[in-house]
Amino acid sequence: MSSQPARRTVLECMLWAGAGVVWSVAGGVPRSRLLGGPAQAAEAAFSFVQISDSHIGFNKDANTDVPGTLQAAMGQIAALKQAPALVLHSGDVSHLSKPAQFDTAAQIIGAGKLDVHYVPGEHDMLEDDGRPFIERFQGREKAGAAGGAFYSFDQNGVHFIGLNNVTNLKAGGLGILGAAQLAWLADDLNGRAASQPIVVFAHIPLWTVYAPWGWGTEDGERALALLRRFGSVTVLNGHIHQVMQKVEGTVAFHTARSTAFPQPAPGAAASPGPMKADAGKLRGVLGIREVQVIAGQAELAIVDTSLAG
Amino acid sequence: MPGKMDRRALLGAAAAVLCAPHRAFAAEAAIEIKDFAFNPDALTVRAGTKLTWTNRDDTPHTVTSTATPPLFKSGALDSDDSFALVFDNPGTFSYFCSLHPHMQGTVIVR
């Protein structure tokens, strides 16, 4: 982002959510409630789920059974009280873009018979300019540009925008959307009512979480500038394998847990590599996110739940 | 010629800069990829040196030339995978990890 706040300011804005906390954002003010509070009682118009960073193919100490934990995540989704209208996967479906890894992911996620929309992580675009991922996981989407891996669609009055900020990364840089994608986004939003709720999902955080580890998008601010006129914007990212939130005006940012392995808090380790959880604690740091859209309200209620339940 | 561990055919531009017949007793040097960094991140070698990068992280990385078009690209190196190149001609060769672009390195060939 062009106006980068000092790291301390960013960290002060980050609110760490444990399992079982409901987040609702109304008028730019985030409020948290314990599970079972009033937000739970309200009947949502529809809900959707975000999963992220399944890294099928990873088999190191941090998690030697990533298919197992993805399966557990799908099991949690199947057990939700309200069946989600759709699922968003915010990238790093695979670890190395191998056909067998895509197969395993598609099989485990597909078994849920849910409506799943994918954006790529950098681990998904390692072969042939990302074509295998795009063809396999975005074939049903109305592509914003051939091979671009970005698109949008509408569901129950909410406008969903899937962005790609993981290709053509530049030395020393962060995630990048690029001029063509930004032009498409401007066109996609042009003429849309400011009252329409917007959900943006992309792999790398659109806001700068921690530049020394590349956790941000260098032209993310240009996308946000196009979104600021809308009354309700929810930005959902993955990549950093932990829950963080920030609110700027009407834009609420959330990063999701991975279904595979945790990563350290910004700057808390020598590198952002996979972190080994204490024995028996792994599922407590993996998870899914349920988002409820309440009829007649701009706010989206967000529940992050760990795989430990 | 590049070592047999290369996972990608070099581009035409790379062939002009980097490829020459192997010398029988060429020098060798190693760069370790560890904790999301190239170690050492700056290295000066004599022309003819065979350089080998080895990934010691639990995360895949790449060795990708910053030149346009890139002079060399390793493709994804999984844990303990290696990528080798022989640098036959003097020059400064900058590279980065195309997955984690904050990871950067330079090879100076004299």
C-alpha cells in the first residue's frame, strides 16, 4: 500500500481471534461476541465458508498428514448448522502444483458436493504459467482475462471478486495485481450500487501485514481505492496461515488459518516457514471460517473455528 | 553446460552467457537456501565455477534471474533439491526467489 503505516500501528490494529469468537463489523466498528450470543441467534440470509492454504503435497514435521486435516476441515463444514451457499478457497491448494496434488485436493474438497470458488496461491502456479491450476479449478468461472486467474460473480446480492496477486512477482517486491487486473477491476465495479456488499478474496493479504516477509500486495492500495465508495467491503486473504483482522473505514480485512500448518506471527521467528505445533495441538491452530450475511444488514458476521472444534 | 540437476532447459539468452564446454577441473561453490535466505547472498567466483544451490527449508523456493528475460530459472526446488549452473563469463548476475521475492542474491563472476 502506498501509505504504509508504521509496523507498530499495524500491529496495534491487529486483533487476534481465538476459536469461537464471532466478529461482526458494523459501520466500520468491529465487535466481538462469544459464540452463542445474539449474532448466533439471528437467522442469516445465507452463509459461506473460507478455507485456505491446504498445501496438499506438504509432508514435513509441521504436518505429516495434510490430506487428513483438509478432510477434517471439510467435515466441519458439512457439520455446520446452516449449510453454506458456497466455499471460497483462498489459494495454495497444493504445495508444488503437481497433478497428483491437485487430484487429491479436488477429491477431498469435491466429496463435500459444495459450490467452491478458488483463487491461486503462489504454490499453485509453478507449472506452465499456472494453466493447470486455472483449467482445473477455475474452468467454471467467467475469467476476467484469459490466463489471468481473476473473476467475479454474484450470489444472493453479494458481489464476490476473486483476485490473483501471486504471479509475475518482482525481485524485492510483494504480491502484485498488475495493471491489466486493476483495469478489469475498475470496469467490474463501474456502475455498481455503492450499497451492494462486496467480498474480495485473494491469496496474499491486500494490506501490508509485514513487508520484510513479503506479506502484502504492492498495488493493493490501488484496488482498495476502487472499493472505498462501497458501504460494505470484506477482504478475505490467506498466505500467512493465521488469523488477523483490520478495519479501515468500510473495508474489513481478514486473513485465515491454513488447513495444513501454522506460520509464525510477523517477525516472531527467523523466517515465515512452517511452524511445528506442540504435540497434540496442531488442530487448534488450523481451521475454517464461516461468514454469515444477515438479511437487510451490511455487516457480515465472521466466525473462525479451529479444527480442534 | 548446466549440471544434470537442472530442472529446466535454459533459455536461449542464458546459453549465450552461461554455457560453454565444461572444464575438466572447474571450481565449485555452493549456496544454501535456509530460513528464506540465500547463504551467502553475495558471492564472487572465478569464471568457470560451477555453482550449486540447495534448498534446506521445508518450503519450496526458486533461483530465478532478475534479468528480462530471465537468464536462468531453476523451477520449484522442493526441500533438499539442488540446482546447478556453470558461470563461464564474467559479469554480475542477480537472482531472487520468484515465490518469495524478498529473497535476493547476487553472483559476481570474475
